[in-house]
Amino acid sequence: MKELDYKTLTMVKGGTITSTMLNAVSRLISTIMELGRTIGSSIYRYKKRDYCKP
């Protein structure tokens, strides 16, 4: 295998979209959706005054 010099190494470019990046974006969207559901549910229960009795 050929060793690369510093000038050649600085010209190396990686891929644009990786599976790790897609996984992170998907988890972010999932987390935001779950947060929205939780907040929406809390607002709904507050307006309806439907709380769990201890």
C-alpha cells in the first residue's frame, strides 16, 4: 500500500451522508415528535381537568 504525503491527505474528502448521520437525524425527529405528544397530552389533560387521582 502506498503512503500518502500531507498535501495529498488534505485533499481527501469523505462522503456527504453517512448512516450515523441518518440515524442521528431520525432519532432527533423521533424525540421532537415524542416531546410534542407529551406537551399536547399535558395541555389536553389540563384543559379537561382529567388528572389521575392518587
